[in-house]
Amino acid sequence: MSVQRDVRGLHQTSDLGLQLDGTPIPALSASDSYQYLGIGDGFDHVRRRVELGPAIAQLKHDATALLQSGLAPWQVVKAVKVYLYPRVEYALRHLRPFAQQLEGFDRHLVRGLRHLLRLPTSTTTAFLYAPVSRGGLGLLPLTELHGALQVAHGWQMLHSSDPATQRIARQQLRQIAEARYKLDVVLWKDREEELGELLLNSKLGASDPAPPKRRNADIGSLWFDVRGHLHRFGLMFEMAPAVEETGRRPRGCSFACPTTMVGWTIGMSFGT
């Protein structure tokens, strides 16, 4: 897939014949998919969601083995953080799992830790997820880990040291905006940063130069998942402040959040 456009502004494909050690690499269309580290990547989200089922089942099995191993509670908690969570990070970053799959593991782990610590069932779970510095166990629900990983993945692409990766990420945001909103091509020319900011903040449809289309052919994607996570976490995507010496804003953006969530602030750059 190419991010270049023809003279009419339409996307043009690049039919390159790529080979690896003399073996041709098959070309994939937008509807095709491939597997990496055992995880399929593509637009068939219904089938891809099911792929996480066996991994979650294995995670529950291993969590049960830890809880029944006779290890000290602090050792069990550390093993969950160090050995169990990392095994599903890649899948959570690239799949769109059903919420009940993640919530099921969270409930399973909470029940096990309550039993291990000899706590009544009425005990609040807040201390399980509170930071260690505040007296909690420092765990993170898979539902929140999923959102954090996807936000971080989007940030890494937009903040990549590789200019090509940054360019592709900005172009993807523009393609989504063009599919879902009526954009004035002349007005939004060379304004990818602002367009990406408005799109991720769910403010693009409220602006006059970009009214939403009644019907569009766009599909779900990582960027719309990121937009949903930002809204749920209370994060906002903002342009960096102007530099005093020049009075111009640098080519960069950042995530800002309410004062009640200062710990979530993340830096981001759209610049090359």
C-alpha cells in the first residue's frame, strides 16, 4: 500500500515485487491479513478477537498455578507482573478483544488474590490496583492495560525516529478523516498535525470545515480505538506551546490531562 497520491489527489497503489532470499513475498490487499508471533493482523476483527481466547485461558491456568504454588503473596504478585502480563502485551496491542475476555481474567485474578490474602469477599478491589507507593499492589486490569498499550503504540508511531513511520501514521489519520468527514482539500492541505489532533480529540466533526458524512465506508482501526481510550482515560491531544524566541509553535504535539490525572501525561511529537 502506498501513501502517495496522483494528480487528482487519489491514493495510488505501489505494485512492488518484493523477495526474501529469492522467495517472492505475496502482496496483501486491504482485506487480507497475515500472522506475526502467532497473532493475526488485518481487518477481520471478529475472527481476530477470537484468537485471544486461548491465550486468556492459558493465562488463567498459569495464574491459578501461581496462586496454589505456596509462594508468598508478594512473590505471586511479582510473578503476575513480570511473567504473565508481558505474554499478552503484543496481542493486546494489536487485537480488538471482547471486553468480557479481559474482564474474565481480571475477576479470576481478584478472586484468587482475595483467597490467598484471606480477605472477605466484600473487600474492595481498589488496593489491588492502587500504586505501590500508595500502599496498593500495583496491578493493572487487562481492560486498562489494553487501552494503555494501544495509546502507547500510537504514540510510538507518531513519535518514531523514522520519518517514514511518522509520515505513514499521519497519512493514516488523514485517510480516516477523509473517509468519515467532508474535508476541503485546499483548506486542510499541509495541516496533518492539526487534523490528527482534532480527530483524536473527537472534535473534528464539530468544526465547520469538516462536517461528518452521513454514511461512510471506513472501518474500525487502531486510531479509532486510541481515540476511545483517550476519552475514557480523560486525556486530550494538544499542540505544543509556542517557542518564545520565534513565536512559532514547534512541530510537536503532546497529551494533556486534567489535574486529577497528572500521572497520565504523555509527550508526543508529530515532527520529523
